[in-house]
Amino acid sequence: MLQQLGQLPMGWLLTALLLFVMTAGFSIGRIRAERYSLSSSGKFHSRPNYHGYYVAMWGLAPALILALAYLLLAEPIARELLTRELPAAFHKLPKAELVSYLDAVSAVSAHRTYDGSDRVFTAVTHRYLELSGSLKITTLATILLSAVLGVMFARSHVSPDFRARQQVESGAELFLFLCAAIAIATTVGIVASLFYESIRFFSQVPVTDFLFGTRWNAQTNAEFGAVPLFFGTFMIALIAMFVAAPVGLFAAIYLSEYASRKTRSYVKPLLEVLAGIPTVVYGFFALLVVAPGVRSIALWINATLIDIGLANGPVLAAQPTSALAAGLVMGIMVIPFVSSLSDDVINAVPQTLRDAAFAMGATKSETIKQVILPAALPGIVASLLLAVSRAIGETMIVVMAAGQRARISLDPSTDLTTITVQIVALLTGETEFDSPKTLSAFALGLVLFLVTLCFNLIALRVVQRYREKYE
Amino acid sequence: MSKMPDSSLITPKALKHLKKRRAADARFRLYGIAAIVFALSALTLLVIAIGTRAYSATTQYVFQAEIMLDADLVAPEGETSEAEITRNIEGFYTLVRDKLFAEFPEASQSQAARQDLSELVNRLAVLSLARRVADNPSLIGKSLEVRVPLSDDLDLYLKGGSPKDVTVRVGSAGTIETDVEGKARISSTSGLSKVTSTRSLLEEGKAMGSVLLAGGKAVARIDSLSPDAAELTLLTGTFEQLANAPLVAHIIPLPEAERPISDQQIAWAIALKQAGNARQVLHTSLVTHTDSTYPELAGTLAAIVGSLLTMMVTACVAIPMGIFAAVYLEEFAPRNRLTNLIEVNINNLAAVPSIVFGLLGASLLLGTFALPRSAPIVGGLVLALLILPVVIIASRASLRSVPPSIRSGALAVGASRMQAVFHHVLPLAAPGMFTGAILGMARALGETAPLLLIGMVAFVAEVPNSATDEATALPVLIYSWASNAERAWEPMTAAAIVILLSLLVIMNVVVVFLRRRFERRW
Amino acid sequence: MDTVGPAKADLALTGEGADKTQALTYPRIDCRNVSVYYDDKQAVFDVSLAIHDRAVTALIGPSGCGKSTFLRCLNRMNDTIEGAKVTGDIFMEGENINSPDVDPVLLRSRVGMVFQKPNPFPKSIYDNIAYGPRIHGMVDSREDLDAVVEKSLRRAGLWEEVKDRLSQPGTSLSGGQQQRLCIARAIAVRPEVILMDEPCSALDPIATARIEELIDELRKRYCIVIVTHSMQQAARVSQRTAFFHLGNLVEMGDTDQIFTNPRERRTEDYITGRFG
């Protein structure tokens, strides 16, 4: 019996239940309010609908909270209960194996597909189904009970003097506030989970080894010196900015100062297309076109240097994937981030300053270089900072085109690895949440988060100051 | 230059200086144009590089033949239930292979040759034929025209991809002297000298690759070549066929050892094409098949459905949340430290690298809450958090563009603040909010990195049914295809990218349309 | 209203027999049939007038009458506005400055301009003044530059107030000082003509009075054209006045004559405050 209950489709049931509570609460409140208004001659403060909303709100709120709690917590609770009942032999398993065993159990019980001959597994699955069945039935009962209590409580309030509308509106405002607070919750979630996992990592690997070690070999040798990753990230971001900063800046200058309205209306959206292309597409482009191009140029340079007698062997590494290829493509991706924000700040420079310079007989380029750019400098710096932060955090291009080898090399045709590449490499495939290998990804993530946060905060602050100055 | 008397400025020195300034101005303008040309040509290069490769994936070479669906092979011992027929790939494959053997009797001589010939069609390629028969068992015992995709390497060769070949028209063979079995000698006209010169040009005199001579349904390899004579080894067909047809030489510069397909296989492919048995057809399996380890069988269907499920979850969470949050912040929030903190937070979250959201999902949703790995629900939630700031920022801008007079007007007739917002401001701000939401969804649709971390990179061969099934997403599929080594994945990846980009273009077109339609100036 | 056109304006130009300043000055700028279009909209209609040297010419008229637009023709500032087109001839020293051969950069070094709102560059006071001489390559040494800065600031009557803080940003000055700084900046390139576009509209009465004194002082060396909203100001500082209405030049003449005995009915209505 309980086993069958274990396969209840909770998603649909909960939705139906919540809808039922909502409509029932609304009708109860509304009908009661209407009955009052028919029998008593006094005027109602709020219209009957609001009494309906009020009752529905009281029915729905506790039910909704319970349903959310169920969705998030049911699985961990059922697993915990099951683990406690499992025979001792299971507890001797490594934790990762136990987790994947439980994964298999819950997958099978969700789909009812196991017809193999492992009797232990069958028994465990049945027990799991019983446990989650009782959990489900308890949840449904609790939700129904709380909804009924909520509705009854609210219904007792319905009276001509009751200010239902105010109550509903402050309830709605609370709900809106909670939605806005999700943003904070997300940040807290990010910071908490990164810190939590990082602390677990640093309890196994010293912080100094991580931050200052120069050998990274997390996959095989458990060496966690992240300096090569920091170097690779820095190097590729630098190459990207070498492309994006001049191109983005000059494009912004040309568009805001030289181009006619018509040119601007065509070119600006085209530049923004660059920002809309998914990064995985850039990664493919880098792999397909740019990396082979970089390689053949590097090979050509090698050959030429040897030919003219400046070198005895190859000077450049000329790898099939390279820092230069990843950096170039990343630079192209970042161009619109530089150009559109710079364009905004350049346009925000008051026209009177331009007029003043022109009236002095300055040429356009003199006006731009000596008057507009100095005035727009803070905003431009901010846009560059944001672009750097974007380049540091970019993942797919480097995953596909930068390489996996952690090393420190100034040769741009060699393959380097970055923080984001390693996070992906460490966390794809089977992951065990206890090994330092997996945890190191979170430590890297923490570094990435903190660095980009600094860049973003500074940039946003500068932009805000700048806006205030000219608005 | 104008002449301007009476001015202290107009000294020759000043005029020279002015010339310099003018030149500097022109240079500066040129830098700007160069920057824009650079950015736009990068964009063009990207579009062309991907477009041309994707174009070659729009068609596919299939082996097409009339095949008698022998009941003994297809449904042995009365196994006619749907599942059994579908599972009986071996039987269907035997049918197709036998057809190939009948076409090329020379392959039956050795085990190796039989193996080579069977490689023309992948074993799993008959799967869709098996499904078709299983759906309609009355076909058993009848003759049916079937199409099965050729192996990816042959497909690539026939489309002129790799190994590259150059064809030269040789004309008629002239005289063919057959001496040993399967060997022959031709002495021919001007045609052969053309082949010789082209070959030495292509191979830079090193003569490592092969030259195949095709005529009618027969193909022979040229063993030794001089401008006026050539010695041939027959690969398929007969010398009579060769003698009676105009000859075409296929020069393949890449040595046989360095390519995945042998001369013999190329010969068969050419013969099949000549006979009309290898046909270039529209590559529909690209959108009707799920992922496969063989490029000729792989399709994007599962990934597209996975992406749609993920997007549904994202939309259900991010759009209402984002809009409500924007309404609160713009219309109700008191100016205090808490709301200030929320504001700074939202702006910051918009610039947090997407991979960090993936870490959040991996640790919190998969670890703490034990939600299923690789499921669209987790992916959707992570992406929802990722685009929430985008939606909030766009919605706030849209709310801000509604003039305060609308609010005052509503309040003045006795509406509460909540009523003023929901009855008057929101409807006016709705188009702007909607465009913001679509732009956010477009960003989520192209996002890859966070999905990798929550396991959506798994190989998924079945179309997911619900948001809790194992699934992958289109950009992730692109990533995994791009990481495959075989050349044939390249056009497939490009084609998948084109599908993704067209979805994004559609979303953006909707945005542009909405903006045009509902743009309002106050 | 429709009877007024170029013919009348010409009349105003030639009918200057009783002009006592006429004997001392000669036309510096001679405008013939100047029209300005923004895209397809015409903003100035066929204006012809002469501007005299060593005198202040005031352009008056209600807002939107085209007086500022016309002023901006005199140093080709309209070139910097996209879609603006100027037709007609503007002769300065016998040369048509509206011809495409004329380099506007060179022209603007001869015709300085001061704007409605003080707009010092976000640089030091010194650099604000030195900017023009530097870009035009007018000075060779630091001493020369120092001298030019001091002379310009003295002429603008600002030297005593700022001589100890030349390295402070120009934006740190008060509004009136900023405007005098802008005048000094314009003088520094030794122009022949100075255009002023409502230079006092953003200033308080005391600062306005100082600028007006300064204008009167500058009149001895330069040809000045001032656009003003205030008729009192026109009466106080100018020797000659042109009245614009709806893009047309209605009347041009000696300031005394325009204010005491206008020939045109519309001029009289405007001056007596019936509209505007």
C-alpha cells in the first residue's frame, strides 16, 4: 500500500491541491461577505472580492510554503531515513558510492523500471518507496490541514468593518518584497556554498599551497598550486583586452562622434550582435578557424626564424589550441561590452564642451582627445573593468580553445589553462562531493567570484558617480 | 586652402602646422573606421565559417535500394511484436548488407573485403527502417524502397569534404589491354597527360596518394602513370564497362594510410553514386534523430526538447519573479539600506560569471537538496537565477518609462497604490517587460557553462518526457559535438549552431517587432 | 508681415545715413541671402546684413526666431550639427567663409565664440586659456604661453581674481568668473570677431553687469556679435541691433534708432512688450 503511494505524482497533486485551496478559499470568503451584505444594511468597507482574496491568501500561503519545503527537502529526508535503516555493510562503503547507489534507487523508484535480479536492491527500492510514500501522504495531509485552518481563521474575520483590501495589499506587498529579496538570497547562496565547500577544501589543502603553489595537477596527482591557472586566466584576459580595448573604444568614438545617424543605426545593432552570440559558438569558431590560423602563423614564424639564422630550433610552441586563439576570440566577444558602454559615456559628455572646443578652432580629433576623452575617462575605465571581469569569467571559449595544461609560459602560441577551464574539467563527469579534487573547483570558483566582484563593484561605483555628475 | 590676409595666425608656419593637424584628424577617423571594419569582418568571418560548414550538413548521402523484407530475417519465428522487430537490428542490417554484397560480388572473395564493404553502412543506421516496419508489420514480406545513411566518412568524401579529390575528365579509354586477371593497361589520348600534370601539381611531385579511374559503374586504380599510358587494377565492375564509358580520373592527394577510407571503399562509393544507389537527400535526421555516437545518425531532437523544457522552467521562475521584484523595487520599495543593498546586489549579480551560478547549482541544488542530476528542472532553476537580474533591470526600465502622471491620475480617482500599479502602470509597461523577458530567455538559451556543471552534458539518446528526466541542451550538445575528433562532426556542429542561432534570431525578431508595435513616446 | 523680406532688410542695410558710428567703422562681415535648413525644415530665411568692426552688434528677437542659428553661421558651428545646411554668402575681409574651400578650423581661430552656459573644459584655469594657442601652434615657448595667458586673463578682467590659483580646475570658479574665463579663452587665440550667444542668461545681475562692462571694453579691439534675450542689455551694450522674427530679419539699424524709432511695426510691438 505504502509502496504504491510512493509513486504518487506529487507535482500534479500539489498543483491541483493548491489550485483547489485557492478557489475554495476565494469562494468561501466571497460568499460569506455577500451573505453579510445581504442581511445587514451597513456598508462593507471592502468589496466582497477582497474578502475572497483575503481568505484565499490565508489558505494558500501556508500550503505554498509547505509545498515548496516538500519539493526541496523530501528527497534528502527520504534518503536520510533510508540510510539509517540500511545494514552496516552499506555504511562501510565510500560516501560517493553510497550516494550513487541511492541515486540509482531513487531513479528506479521514480520510473518503476527495475526488473533485474538483485534482491538486495529490490528490497532497498521497496523500502525507499514505502518511506517516500509515507512522506508524501504526510505532506498532503499537513498541507490540507494547514489550508483548512488558514481558511477558517481568515473566514472568522470577514465582517462589514474588516479592512480586507488593506490586508490583501500588504500581503501582496510582502510577496513582492520576497521576490525582490531572491536577488539577495541568490548572492547569499553563492557566497555560502562557495565558502562552505572552500573551507572543506582548505581543511585538506593549506590555503598558501593553493594560492602560491606553482604546480597544478588536480586530476591525477592531487597537486593544487593554482598560480598557473591564475597566470593563464590573466594572460588570456590580457590578450582579449589588447583586442577589445582599442577596437571597442575606437568603434565607440567613431560611432558617437564621426558616423552619420544612418551609419550608426546600421552599425550599432550589428556590433551588438557580437554580444548576443552564445559563447559556445565563439568557442567552436576559435577551435575551427582561429586556432589553426594561429598555429600556422606560429609555424611560419618558426620556419622563418630558422631560415634567417636567428634560431636553431622552433621558438614558438605552435600548439593546436593556444592562449592567443582563445584570447583573440574572447577579445572579439568583449568588443561590444567596451563599445556600447563607452558609447553611452561619450554621449553623456555635454554638447557644450564639444561646442567650446570647436569654437576654439579645434579639429574633431583634438576635441575628442583633449576634451571628450578626459571628461569621459571614468566611464571608459569602468567599461574596460567590466569587460575584464567578463573576460576572466568567460568559460566556453577557453574550455574549447585554450587547453588543459597548467603551466606558466609567455609564448602566446602555447596552450594555457584557466580557472574556468579547470572548474569545468573538475566538475563534469562523475563527481564526489568529498574529494579535494571536486572541492578545489569551489575554491577556484570562490577566487573567481571575489575577483570579478571587485572589478564589478569598482566599475559600477564609477559609472554611478559619472552618471550623477552629468545628469 | 583659403587665403586669409591680415591675420597673425596665417604664417607659413601655422599653415604647415594646420596641415599636420588635418592629417592627424584624418588618421584618427581612419582608426575608428578600421576598428569597426575589424569588428564587422570578424562577425562576417564567423558567420561564413559556420554557415558554409552547416550548409554541407543540410544534405546527406544515403544508400537507396529496393529491398525484399524477408520475414525470416526481419521477424524470425513469428516474433512480430513491435518491440521485438525494433530490437532486431541484426536482421535488418543483414538485409542491407546482402544487398551491398549483391551489388559488389568482388567483395565476397575475402573476409577483409566483406568487412570493408559492410563499413559503408553503419549497423545502427537501419534503426529507423526497423521502427518503420515495426509500426507497420504488414510490410513484412514485401519489397520496399529503403534509404539508409552511408557512413560519415564516405558521406564527407562524396560531398567533396575530406579526403579531397580533384576530378579530371580523361575522355574515352582508347585501347585496353587486359593481361592478368583484374590488371590492365591503357594507352590513351591527351587525357592522361592532363592527369599527370594535375597530379604532380597537387602532390608536389611526391606521388603518395591514389588516382582512381571511373567509367560507368566500374572503377579502377591507376598503379603507374605516365603521360601516355597507365596500368590499372580493377576495383569494381568490369573492364568492358570501363572501356565503353567516358572516363573520369579522381586524384586523391592524401595517401591511403592517412585517411579513414580505403581506395576500395572510395571505388564502391563512386560506383554507387554512378548507379544512382548513393543519393544526396535532405538531412532530416538532423532534427528528427536523437544524439548518437555516429555522426551520420546523430540528430538534435533530444537536445532541442531538453532546451525547451529547461527554458520552460526558467520562464516560469524568472519572468514572474523578475517582474514582481521590479514592481516592488520601482513602485513600493522605501528608500532604505535594505533596498539599497538589493539594488547593488542585482547590478552585481548581472555581472557575476555564469559558471559561478553553475557552482551554486552543483553545490546547493544537487548536493544539499539532492535534486536529480542532468535534469531540466535543475538547469532551468540555475538559468532562472542567472537571468533574473536581466529581467529585473529591463522591467524596471520599462516601469520607469511610464510617466508619473498615470499614477497620480489613478490615485486621484481613489485607487490604492496597489490598484494604481496593477490596473494602470503594469499594462503600459507590459510590452517593455516582455521584451526584457525575451532577451533574458535568449541569454539563457545560449548559456552552456552552468549546465555543464550540473551534469547536463550527459549522453542522452532518448527524448526527455518531463523536467525531471535526464536531458541535455542544445548549446551543450554543440559543445560535446565540437569536442569529438572525427571530421564529420564539424558540419554537424555547425548545423546545430545554425539551429540555435535561428532560435535566437526568432526571439530577437519578436523583440524588435514588439518594440516597433508598442513603442510609445510620452 | 509678408511684405517684409530681403528687400526691407537691404533697406535697413543701406539706410544708415544718420549713423554716427558709421563714419568710424566699416563692415567686417557682410552676409548675403543666408538661409539655414535643419534637414528639411528652414530655420533662417534669406537674411542679408552687415556687421561692423569695432562695434557691438546685437541680435534680438523672441525665442526660436533663428538668431542663435544665424550667429552659428558666422563661425560655421552649424557644420557640427548633423543635417544642418547653410546657403548664401558670408563675406569676411572679402572672402566667402561659407564656401566649402574654407577650413572651418582656421575660420574658428579668427572668429571666437562664447556660449550661453559657461563651459570651461574640465582642466585647470591655465590650461583652459592655453588650449587654443597650443592647438594652433601659436607659441613656441612656455614664457610666450604664460604671457598669452596673462594678457588674455587681464583683458577678460579676471587676472587679479585668479592669478594665484591658475592650476585649479576651471569648474571651481563661480558662474560669472567661468563665463569671463570662457571669454578669455576665446581672446587667447587673437580672434578678429567674437560671437556671444546669450552670454549672461545663466548669470546673476552682478555678474551680468561685469560681463557687460567687459564687452564694452572689448569693443575697442574686436568686432562683437551678441545674441541676447534682454532688450535692455541690447540697448546697453550694442551700437547696432538686428531684430529677428520667425527666421526673418525684420529690421536692422543703429541701436538708438531701433529702440526709439523703429521702422517696422513688428519691431515696435516686440520692443514695447506686446509679444515675445
